[in-house]
Amino acid sequence: MRRMRRDGLNYRRRWNRGWMVAALFALVLIVTGSLVWKYNQKDEEIWSWTIGNQVVLIDAGHGGVDPGAVGKVSLEKDITLNISKHLQLLVQQSGGKPVMVREADVDLGTSEGLARRKREDLAQRIQLAKDFEADVYLSIHVNSSPNHSLTGPQVFYHEGLPEGKLLAEAIQTELNKLTGTKRVAKADQELFILKKAPQAAVTVEVGFLSNPQEEQKLNETDYQHQLSVAIYQGLSEYCRKLQKEGIPIVDIN
């Protein structure tokens, strides 16, 4: 009788240990599966294929003799170039065809006079968009204001081009998600690039150099990458909406 009781007790102990091992294994599978699902979900959000074969002109604002906005410790031309390089890689890895207006600290003008050189520079940027038959024009800039409390990205478009408005709204939405701001895309009829670009074009002001805290963030490599991802996701959403509406945006020839 005692032996039977001991055998029964040992059996229950072995069963309990087996159940605990099985439960622990199941828990590991659930947690691992959840992590993998979340990773894949995030991966899918970033690496969208909706811009495949799209020619995306990426214009890092200013450069060379033109520094753009000047902060306490940085220049607009350097920040726009860094963000543009991040964006170039995202577009390229997603099957798009990025065209960089500049990949170094240069401008596109040749005259000695600064005013004339600036006009030449802007005209050459538009000519590049025409020569490469770009589908989208992304002009990257950094804002500045006498009001040092202003922060956050702002996207502009030309009112005469509906596709530009759609693109601006998509990018503004993603930038708002990143920064927690509630800005809306704005029409601007005076910006040269927006007036002259023949394709869907936007000017993306990624933040304010005039705000000391934001200037510090804008110089962080990780934040520059986050901004480029937000711009890319907005571009991807824009292309998805056009495809959904049946507007051909991909040249398959």
C-alpha cells in the first residue's frame, strides 16, 4: 500500500513537472510569436513597395555658398543633406529610383554674385526634375522664426496641383505622428520650387533651428533618421492612395 502511494505521488510529481515545462514552453512560443509579429508589422509599415519604380527627386535645401537658416550650433544646409541621405536609402531599398539634387556641400549656381547664383541654383534644381522626369519632388528644409518657441515640422504645397496637396497631407500626417504636433499641410503660392516643379512637389520644413531644444534634436542622427522614415511613409501612403484610385503612377515599361 505504501509503495502504491509512493508510486502515485511520484507520478503526480512527474505529471506536475511535465505540465509546468509544457506551460513554460507554450509561454515562450506566445511571447516569441508576439515579438516576431510586431517586428514584421513594423517592418511592413516601413518597407512598403508602393513606390516601386517611382522616380523621386530629393532636394536637400541650400548648400555651398548658401547656408540656409543659421542656428546656434548648426546650419540648415547640413541638416537637410543628412536627412536627404537617409531618405535616399529608404527609397532605394523599397524599389524606388531616388535622384539626389546634391550629395555634398555644394550649390548648383556658377555666378559670383550671390543673388544671381541663387537664381541659377534654383533653376538647375527644377531642370534636374525635368531631365530625370521625376514623379515626385521632395524639397527638404529647416525652418526658422523670430519666435523661438515655435517647433515642429510643416509641409507646403502649391494650390494649383491636387497631387501636391495629397502628397503634402500624407507627409504632414506622418510627421505629426512622430512629433505629436497637430499641424495641417499649407498651400504656398510663392515658393519657387512649388511654382515651377511640373510634378507633385512639396517643401518639407522638418523643424525650427530657432528653437534651441529642437535644434539639438535636429542634429541627432537618430532623429534625422526618424524624420526621413516619416517622410518616406507619407510618400508611400500617397502612392498607395493614387493606386487605389486607379491613377497609374508606376512605369512598368
